[in-house]
Amino acid sequence: MEDVKAAIDWLKGQGNVDTGRVAVIGARLGAMMSYASTAIFPEVRAAVSITPPPYLPNSLDPLYAAIPDFVSHDVFIMAGGRRQWEESVTLGIRITYPKGRRYIETPDLEGVALLANDEMIRDTLQFFEERVRSAAATASATPSASN
């Protein structure tokens, strides 16, 4: 999560960036970080998580153990294969305003390899347009006080 914090700090130092509307995208381990960053950093308005590892409530994963009661918001979960999709959507129980899609056209691709799918790229850009760029979506995506 230090990477996300460092990126936000850098953006704040630029002076010409609206740091109230930051979006994060990540694949595999980065997918878990993008998902969790919406709960941890108020600047992060939305995230795309490409083939994240499954959420296991009793796991010893240090990220989940460090913030056991968080709720993410505005996360688009993407995966290709059936197993990857079934594992990925387990994160949905801890997301407010979730979205998800399985790209069955590319079932053998996972993680960053899914970027070879033009539809995935279009869906990512559309999701960020809806959740980050538009003022109405930004207002409705305000994290709850429990975050």
C-alpha cells in the first residue's frame, strides 16, 4: 500500500491534479492493492482489479489481516477463466458499488495478459469515466464514515 500512498503524495505535489478523483488499476497482487486502496485512501474514487486473488476471511494474508473491517467501494473486478472469475468475485462481499465481468472470449488469459482484450480496455475506460470523471458519480461514490 506504500506504492499507492507514494503515488498519491506525488500527485498532490504536482499542483495541477484533482487528487479527489484518483483511480487505480492493478493485476494479480496489484489487483488486491487496487481493491483495498479504495477503502484506505479517500482520494481513490474507483479501482479496477484484474484477476485478484480470492478473499479468504480466515487467511493469514497480511493485507487483509491489517484491515479486517474495511469495505471497498467502486471496484470493477475482471477475470478471464472460470476458476479465476470464481476466485476473484469472492471480493465482492466487501465492496460497495461493485461491478464485475468475466471475459469469456479470452478464458486462457489472466492478470495483465487480459489487456490484450480490446473490450476489457474499453470497459475499463468506461468504468473510470462513469465513476471518476463525472461529477454525479463522484458524489455518489463517497466512502462511508466506517472506511
